[in-house]
Amino acid sequence: MAESNPTVNEEPVFKTVQELIAGGEQLSELERYVHRGSDGGFLDVSQPEMVTPLIDLGRLSSSSPAAGEELEKLRSLLSTWGCFQLINHGMTAEFLDKVREITKQFFQLPREEKQKYSREAGSIEGYGSDVIISEHQTLDWIDRLYLTVHPEDHRKLKFWPGKPENFREILHDYITKLALIADELLKALAKSLDLEENCFLGQYNRETAKLYARFNYYPPCPRPDLVLGVKPHDDASAITFLLQDKEVEGLQFFKDGQWFRAPIVPQAILVNLGDQVEIMSNGVFKSPVHRVVTNSEKDRISLAVFCIPDSDQQIEPVEKLVNETRPRLYKSVKNYVDIYFQYYQLGRRPIEAARI
Ligand code: OGA
Ligand code: NI
């Protein structure tokens, strides 16, 4: 989920999952990860695979007739699944492998090295465990490194690993590319609905929007039938880019009452919409509910990049998408990420807070 700066005071300091495992599992500590009763008892991790929805960025942005077909595909995918696999995005397979590599290498560093970048209790930026908002919270089986990455003057470099040596450079290059792709996609979203090209991009406001990177590490888990890597959620972002592990699956999307496995497409970046585009589109586009399941054999990494409008930016349904057959579904909101966390804490679907 996208977390920019929720206020979580008095958070107890908690071990990362890697530390838990290294220290030998204490049953009392593992209890905090166990989902009871959700999904009607045990978690069923073996779900059907979703049809691989590919979108070709080159075609989408071209002026050839192929663009029209690609836009229609985009519209159809985003109004049903809310996600797709982006290909032909201008980054080579080798480069994406480097991004995966720095992610792996960071989590493989000795504990003392990683701890130099530890987040402080009550704050989200840096290296650490799942953020603990309430003592009743079921914890996610995940360690992460969370960084503000764009614009450059918002970076807090003290949390940026100095090892592996190319970490900062690769991350910088990756983010620079994604910031441009986010603009292109937001334009394409508008075009796919025959709307003026800037109607989503204008609210997103690329001048002030922020990008956050969440490096995720999922250690092998002894009980995939009881523990989740990330519990079901939708993202608070406008758009999320996810670079998945090349070998190990885990991500699942919820659609029509059922979970579906997201397949691995090594050269693709998985894009999913967040709540803020669902609001802007008056519900035409979906912010999908998704989760991550664990497995007992292999560890898994991923890198999520959340593109989030500035907290002062007003977000509301585009006027042209409100009419008699589609009444206005959402209010105008500001600082949606804060609203998101208040609701998340109550165990409610955050976008309900923006509903009329
Ligand atoms: C997230 C998320 C999916 C994954 O970080 O919000 O949904 O596969 N991650 O790690
Ligand atoms: Ni997510």
C-alpha cells in the first residue's frame, strides 16, 4: 500500500521478519502474524492465474492506428482488473535485472549494515518491519526499505543505502524513467475515455506529485496457510508500479469475489491503479484489491513505486465523467493518504471514506 507519512505515534519497536527467523521462532511472536478467520479459516494460496493483460507503451503513445486499439485495451483492463503488465516501456531487461539485483543485495547485507538505515519508531521512511498501527493488527510477513524518491530535493539520503555501491545510481535512473511513464500513462487514461489529455494529469500535478519506493523482502514462511506477505488492500496512490521477482510469485488480485495469481512477466512492470485515480475517474477505473501470499521454500523480493499527488492537491471526479447515468460517487478530497490510514486502522476499505 502506499504510505507517505501517516502519524503512528508510540509504535512499539518490532523485529524484522529476518531477525525473527534468525533468532529462532518464538511462538508468541509468530502469533502476531497469524490470520484467524479471514478467508473462512485457512488461506487458500493456490488460486487460478489471471489472464496476462499486456499493454505496449510504445503503441499507446504512437500516432498510428494501433494506438486506438491499445487505448481500448487499456480502458477495458482498467475498468475491470485495474491493473496490467506494461511492456515496451523503454527499459532494457538487463536494467530491470539490475534493479532486482540491488534490492536482493540490500536485504542480504549483514544486519548491522541494514540497521544503519533503520526507520525510527512512528515514522515510515527507512528499513524495518511492517508498521504497527494498532496492537490488534495482524502483521505482514515482510521487511521493507521505504524511501521518498521524487522530487530529488525531498530525498532523505541518510536512509539511502551506500551498499551495494550502485544502489543510489540505479534507483535514481529507475525513478527518473518511471516519473515520465506515469505522465504518459495518465494522458493515455484520459485519451482512452475520449477526454482532454490533461484531465487526470492536471489533478495529479506532476510539478508537486511525490514518488515513494518500497523495496519489499518476503522471507520463506513456515505457514503460508496462516500468514500473508501483505494483507488485502488497495493502494492510496494514483498509480503504482511494481517490479516483481523474476522467479517467485506471490501477488494476487481480487476480482468478482475471487483471488487470481498475477503471473511473472520478467520484462514487464506491473501497473495497478490506486484509489486516487478511481476517485478522479468517478469509479470508471478500478483501484484493485490485492494481497501477497507467502511460500515456505523461497524468499521473494519486489519493488513498488507509488505515485502520489501532493497532500495539498484537491482530488475529485472529472466533471465529464459525472452524468445522469453515472452520478457522482466521490467527494473532493485532499491529503487522501492521511484519510487512507485512519480508515485502514479501523479495518475498513479506505476509499469508502471518499464516497458520497
Ligand atoms: C504493495 C504491494 C505487492 C508485491 O507494496 O503495496 O501490493 O508483490 N506489493 O510486493
Ligand atoms: Ni499494494
